[in-house]
Amino acid sequence: EDVPSQTFDNKDYSCGKETFPVYESIFTEEGETTRKIAIEIEKPPQIEIHVWTIRKGILCHLYIEKLSKREFEGLPYFKLITRTTLSKWKIFSEGEAQINRMCESRVCRTELEDLVKVLYLEKSGKGHC
């Protein structure tokens, strides 16, 4: 399903906090889905990619890889899905570790979907900050 596009105006979305681009890639083959969530970090300049392998709704394998921006630019299939703050990325990473432990033996499709939603910034109203 397509995510509604967001305009990435830092002032509207993050109350002046620095935001970072988040990318996603989903590849399905023979009943196995590989979902990759990547964030572009400025210091040090690199891309952190969280790779989930999901088989029959069960998270079978999770690992994290780090690439240079140049290496990342050569990868196909990634699309920008949002921008996020480092605090939201930390929540995402901690939630990912919990889901990894929880989902060794049961289906966790909705938990994984909800976890990705954590990264999206809420549009703030006037005076919300």
C-alpha cells in the first residue's frame, strides 16, 4: 500500500529538531519477504540499514548493516518514505529488539507494521511545540 507523501519541512514536522531521511525497500520471493528500513545519518556520514527476513509472517532473521552514502546510492529499490528524529529512531530500534525476541515463534506482522509507523512525524499545529 502506498504511503501518502509528506512534505518534509523541518519546521512543520519536528518543532525545530533535526530530522533524517528514512528509506524502505520490500522484496518478496517464494513466500519470503525481505524488508529493509534505512536511515541516513550525518555524523558519521553513513546509512544504517535494518534488514528483516519474514517467512509466513514470522520474523526469521534480523540484522543491521552500515554503508557509506556512496554504496547506498548504488542500491536499487529504496524509496524515501519519511523523515524522522533521532529520538524516534531510538524508539524504533528498541522496539525492533523487543519484537525480535517476541516473534521467534509467532506471527508478528502487525507489530512490525506498527513499529515502522513510529518513524513518521506528526504534523504539529500552531503552538504545539
